[in-house]
Amino acid sequence: MTTDELSLRIGRQQVTITHPGKILFPDDGVTKEELVDYYRRVATWMMPHVRGRPVVMERYPDGIDKPGFFQKDASPYFPDWIRTATVSKTGGLVRHVVGDDAATLVYLANQACVTPHVWLSRVDKLTYPDQMVFDLDPSGGSFDMVKSTAESLKAVLDDVGLPAFVKTTGSRGLHVAVPLKRIEEFDAVRGFARDLAAIVVRQAPRERTLELLKSKRRGRVFVDTNRNAYAQTMAPAFAVRARRGAPVSFPIDWGELRKRDLRPDGTTIRSVFDRLEKTGDPWHDFWRHSVSLKKPRARFEVLDAARSVS
């Protein structure tokens, strides 16, 4: 091992960190070693949202101020102890890394993978998602509209009897997620998500939209349900984003939406553990709330019929 390497014992694996002093976030001085250490420490909270899922790596070998790339296939040189799964997609087969443990997260961070994006399903049942996700993406600069959209969405989800969890994206918006039992395929889940989103948009059409084309959103919040599809990915809870400050996608309580100083990129790899110590993890019981969509869908049809009559 050279002087420009570190060796870390992560669980049963020995992981070599190359060029630990390389700066990955130039404006903040965040090094590869700091990114590696973050994923090592946060794995306790992050793994429930990553384990068993195909990963798409967002890599920045020369730092986030230089062009990065998305990598789907596991590289041939990845060690044998990293689990992979070969999945069928349009265009052929892809051998994905599976996010099984802390050592895998650390190894990927050593590959300058800043964000390990994950599927909404797990490899043992790829066509059956275990969550329904709404990505609330601002078209303009108003985060207040994103927050009010999230609150309206929660009210709709409450009405049909669905548990709702919210987190910052670490970028510009919010994710609202519903944990699901794995009994419906993606098309059915996405269709229901779009029905729910349409209600939220109708409540405030000047502030919200389902419009796919950015040029037609006109400053409105895009209520995006398109991640609820086979092979689509999202940045999971506690993932670092490739933005100035090294922000983290962080679970929050619904009451935090009323705080004026809440920002979608306000929690960083240098502040996240203080936040966890003070507030805990609002998503610690996320998977215990997994539900079927059967009763909520029936409830929705009753409520939607009543809205149509009124």
C-alpha cells in the first residue's frame, strides 16, 4: 500500500481508499476521505433505504466542478464481494451493483460516486415497487410553493388513508414517499400516483403542474410521478448530492415545513450527524407503515366521485 492510500475495515471487508486527499467539492474543501467517512458513518440510517436495490452511480472522478457521469454497469474490476444483479432493460442486460452493506457504500465512494441512486424496487421482486414517490420540483426559485404543495399532497394522502413521509432532496425540492407492500406492479402504482397528483394540481393550477416540458411549466411546481416506473431511480435518504456545500437528502418531520429557514439543501455531510443527534431520524419506522393500495384506491374513487358531483 502506498502513502497515498488508506485501508479501512468495514464489517467483514477490507476496503482500500485511493487518493484520500483528492478534493471532490472544491468550494468546500470536501475530500474523498471525508465522503468515504460520511458513507461509513451514515450507513446505519441509510441502509434500510438502499439494501437489496440496484444502484446507478453518479460519479465525479475529477470533482463536482468537472463533468461527471452516470454509471449503470458494475465495472469488471469491482471486487467479488460486491453483489451484483443482471437485470433486463430496454436495449439489453445491465449488471447493476446491489446496495447491500456499508462496505459497498464505502467502496463506491472511493470510486468518486457522490450519489448512489437506487431503484424503487428490490432485486428479488424487481417489477413490484415497495414505495410510491412524488418528486416536487420547483420550476422557479420559490421553495415556499414546494412546501405548500407537499402539505396539500399530504392532506390528499391522509384522505385516502396512505402514510406519507417527506424529505429534502438535497437539491431544490422535496420528496414525498409512501411505503408499500410489494403486491402491485409499477404501472398500477404510477397510475394511482398520477391520479393523486392530479388532485393536488387542480387545487392550485397556477402554482402546480403535471407538465413534462420545462418550457411549459411557467414557474410552477412540477408534481413528478414518473419515478414510479421500472428501472427509474431516486436519490435515497441520506445520499449526498453533487452540489456546493455537499448537501444531503434528509428526512424531516412534517412540522418542519412551517419553518422559514428550511432549505432543500440545508443539511450537509458536515451537519447531518448533529441533526440526527438532536432530532433523530423521522424515517426510522418508514417500512413498518407499508400498506396495500387496495383500500386507498377504493377510498379515492368515492372521494373523486363526490368531487365530480360537487
